[in-house]
Amino acid sequence: MSTVMDVQAVYTLIDSLKSDGYEVVGPRLRDKALGYVAGTNGSDLPAGLGDDQSPGNYRTRDRGDGALFGFRSSPQSWRRWIFPPNAEVWSARRDNDSFVVDTSAPDSMKVAVIGARACDVAALTIQDKVFLDGQFQDPAYKARRENLLIVAVNCSLDADSNTCFCASMGTGPRVQAGHDIALTEIIEGDKHYFVADAQTDEGSRILEGISGAPAGTDEVAAADSAISNVADSMGRKVDADGLPELMNESYESPRWTVVGERCLSCTSCTMVCPTCFCTNIEDSGDLNGVATRTRSWDSCFTLRHSHIHGGAIRNTNKARYRQWAIHKMGTWQEQFGTSGCVGCGRCITWCPSGIDITEEVTAIREEA
Amino acid sequence: MSEAAAKPTLAVWKFSSCDGCQLSILDLEEELLDIVGAVEIAYFPEMTRAVVKGPYDVSLVEGSVTTPEEAERIAEIRENSKILITLGACAVAGGIQALRNFDGADAHAWVPTVYAHPEYISTLSTSTAISDHIDIQGSVQGCPPNKYHLLELIGSLVWGRTPNLPTHSQCLDCKVKGNVCVLVAHGTPCLGPVTRAGCGSVCPSYHRGCYGCHGPAETPNMDALTTRWRSLGVAEDDIVRGRRMFYAWDPGFVGPGEEHHKQPAAETTRGQGSI
Ligand code: SF4
Ligand code: SF4
Ligand code: SF4
Ligand code: SF4
């Protein structure tokens, strides 16, 4: 059953998460962008701020309507709270003629993300397949994942979704699974309210403590139609029909040469992507004989990513862009049973060269 | 390394440079005692007057070659060093003083405008990388290098392993740090996409564009970045100035349509870059 909440109730929701011991990660204006930051208070939410995004460009703007969640994809996903960019795996130190290995227990901090979009929640379920579903589980990821609470927000406010294409990838704009609570923000004239739905027991428990009235049919209908409106006006589209096959057969496409000339191999697209999972393992030792193994975010746009005996095998930007795009849109399917792309559009907005994956995929389809 | 074995000897040499690389070693204040515990400082006038005669196990070289005397001296140091590593933009790429290498520049014509007694000045018409003159075993990049990279280098030499020194683009570290991209979100020209990581993304963290002080990343695409700078409205001569800074003479920072200008004076081949 849906509940209707006002703006004040959203602030109360944040306070109650904090008093339940959650570290709240929410949207905030920082460095002229609306990104996710830990330690969120209700007053940090970017009321009335929106954004404009296009390939290689991002600007905030005043919406003039007081919306709390009136912005699109954030500069980076919140994967860093579950899959941190740098983590010590273990360290070892000398002990007379032997050595001692130290491993730290996975941290068990409770994190609540507020404002998560459908694409990002879908991305999390994709990362779950990578880190939890295979032969081996990642204990640190598992510990953080079990302590994660998601207050998702359906995209309902921006008719032109700029660089997003979640509707094409079947992940949004309505959040589907993996969240605890979903909010839909509605602004109609003087009315400003949220339709809230609990998805899990923990979500219900939290919502029970927040004042709200049962949602009427009008309010539920307003939420549904706002979300459909966003779905119908996505800024970008990808024809996902037979996409993995198309990508798998695209190896010789001349398009890779064209895009390879524009690509900087800067790694930004893979760093902002909510599904990328590649890491580099580095061993180092200090002068006192303490050795440390660290795991850090890596990218298929670095040379070391394809370094095997004798050197790197993907030496050109073309080869690396092709690897990235084919993995995202093609081979991921074979590997994990889903697409590697949820259509959040971040790789498009945050590419310093303004390369647009939807344009590349369309060009490859036209050439095929 | 067993306790009883003699400590490896380390020598630090200066060529045409500002001493910043050597100061980065001295900036390792908390680690200096560990360093002198692990290696014998055999020659490092910026740190100590005590000098141990060569040959040396490891030589670290700061600065570029800009005088005939330096061209001879680097050959002697090479003869006296088992491992020779270059430090910093000057040693690796000729430094900012390599602006004299570009077409239209004439170092000999500048001398009287700078020095009261130009007759005492003997200079080459180019500023060249150490690896243009001798073979090297590796380098640590940056103007100046990150002091922890220097510590990592010394540690790796002591333990006989490959140092972990980044070669990827600045953008990776920027994202890891959680910075908002100044190029995309502010329209600020940034050299980060073609610049090697290692400084900790200092400039973008303070809302400035990257100035490229860590040199070119492993596979820089200056043509594509130049296209982007043009679309931000940066004037052509500012684009040229932007890339002709600390690593002006590095082939990785050559702009679209530019040759790598005139060849450096020395005819030896370039070293391999990083170890
Ligand atoms: S590939 Fe691009 S659009 Fe797709 S999920 Fe990753 S960042 Fe988002
Ligand atoms: S290979 Fe590239 S595209 Fe695939 S997960 Fe790794 S970084 Fe992302
Ligand atoms: S596609 Fe864009 S963001 Fe990705 S590596 Fe190339 S230039 Fe960087
Ligand atoms: S600010 Fe510069 S270095 Fe950082 S991500 Fe943007 S382009 Fe790259």
C-alpha cells in the first residue's frame, strides 16, 4: 500500500535512518554538481536544483519548483560505498625468521542511500552477480551489501532525460527490485508530495515511523503517469534487440577506428559506470619489511588491464574502446546473464571527449 | 637483504633544474631515518657534505643537459653507477627550459638579456633529457615527483622488486578521489585526460584544470583533447602554451599537426620511460 508524504516527512525519514544507526548517503550540491555524499541531513538535499546534461557537459540549474530530487544521474554512482575504490586485502610483516599475515575483518557499517535511481539499483543487482553469485564470494562486498538500505526515487520530474536511456535497457525509470523503499516525487501547482512504497520488511518498519496518509487513487495515478512521461521522453534510445549478437559480431566495424580517434583512454567512463567491477591488485613493501596487498578500481582503458607476458595486448585507444563497448553491451550477457549497461548515461555526460555510447551502437547497427 | 649485508650505496645528482626533485626526497621527513637505515647515502650534497667515493649501486639524477660540461658529466656518472634512474620533468623530458628547443627560440641570443656577463656563460642550444645522452634503467615522473613515489622507488630497489608507479591517466585518480570533473562540469580546460596520474589530482581537487606536471600518460591522445579544448573556446595560442609547460619537449605532449620539432643534439636513443 502506498503512502503520501510531504517534504517534511522526507526530512524525518532521514533523521530516523540516522537514529537507527545508518550512515546516510544522499544527494548534495558540491563543486557545482549534484552528487552523493555521506553524512546527509534533510537540509543538505538540493531543494529546487536541477541539472542539464549532454555529451561531455554538465551544469546545474535552478528549477524554481523546490523539488528535492529534481536532477538526473549523479556525477558518480554510489558503488564506492559497497565496492570502495581502494581497499587493503591483507598485509604481512616480518616476525624473526617467519612472517605474520594480518587481514582486517570486513567493515559492518550500516549505510542508507537516499535518492538512488532505478538505473543504479539495477546496477547494484548486476554487481551482486559479479561479487556474490559466482564460485567465490567477495566477503567485504557481502558485508557491506547486507548492511545497505536503499531509499530509491523513481524518475518523475524531468520530461527530457538528457543522456539517460534506462527505458531502452529495461531498467527504469521506475525502480524494479533490490530497494527497500521507493519514493515518487510529484509537483503539481502548489502541491508537492511523495508517494512512498515499502518493498522490504525493513522498509515497512521505517515508513511506519513516518507520518503520512494512505495514497488515494489520484495520487497513485499522478505518480504512474509522471513516471511514464519520463519513460516516453528519454533523451536517448538504444535498440536493444539482438544487441549482444550485434556487438559480438562488430569486431571489424570501421566505426571503432572513428571513435578510437576521439577516445582519450582517460578511464572516466569506467570510473563513473555503476556496473564496472575491474580492479588492479598491487603488492608493495615498505622499508621496514611490511608488505601490503591493495585492491583498487581499474579500467580496461589502462594498458596494464591487458598486460600479459610480453606486454599489453590492447595498445590502441580503438582496441580499448572496443573492449569496453563490447563488454558492456555484448559479452556481459554471456558472462553474467544481463547487459552490463543500465542506461544511466554517465559515461556520455562525463566523457571529456563527449563520446556517446548510444550513438556508437546506432552507427554500428547501421553499418552492420 | 640480510642485516649483515652492506647497504646499497645511493648517489643523487643535479643537472639543470630547480632542486625540487631533491627537495621531494628531503620532504620525506618521517621516513628519512628508515631510508638512511636501508641505504647508504654516498653522494647527496643537498642532504650531507659527507661524500663516499663511487662506483655507486644506484644513482638518482635530477635535471636536464643544457651545457657541454653536463653532457660530459652525465657520461661519467653513467660509468660509475650500476642502476641509474632519472627524476622529474627536466631529467625525463628536458623540463620547462626545453622551450629553447622550439623553432624560433635562440638560447644564445637570450643570454645577454639575462646575464650581466654573458662571456661567462657557456650553454648548449638545447635542453635535453638525460636519456637522450645515456641509457637509463627507469624514471620517476613529475615536477616535482610525488615524494611517496620516491619512497616506493627506494623500497623497490632495496627489496629487488618492480616499483608500483602509475602510468594511467589523471582522470582515474580524479574519479577515485570523488572529484567533480572540472572540464565537464565547469568548462575548465584540463590536461588531466592525457596526463599521468601520481600527484593525487591536486589541481582538479582545487577546481583548477590539470597543468600536466606529471607528464604524458601511457597513451596520450593530444589531438582529441585539443579538439575538446577548442570546443571550450580556448584560443589557439593558449592551447599551445597549455601543453608547453613542464613537459614541453616530451613527444607525448606534441600537438596536432606538429612535428616533434628539431631533433635533440645528442644522437643516443631515448630510454624506456618508467621501469
Ligand atoms: S555503460 Fe554508460 S550508460 Fe551504461 S551503465 Fe555504464 S555509465 Fe551508465
Ligand atoms: S572490462 Fe572494462 S567495461 Fe568491462 S567491467 Fe572492466 S572496466 Fe568495465
Ligand atoms: S570513451 Fe570517453 S570517458 Fe571513456 S576513456 Fe574514452 S575519452 Fe575517456
Ligand atoms: S578534472 Fe581533469 S583530470 Fe579530473 S576527471 Fe576531469 S578531465 Fe580528468
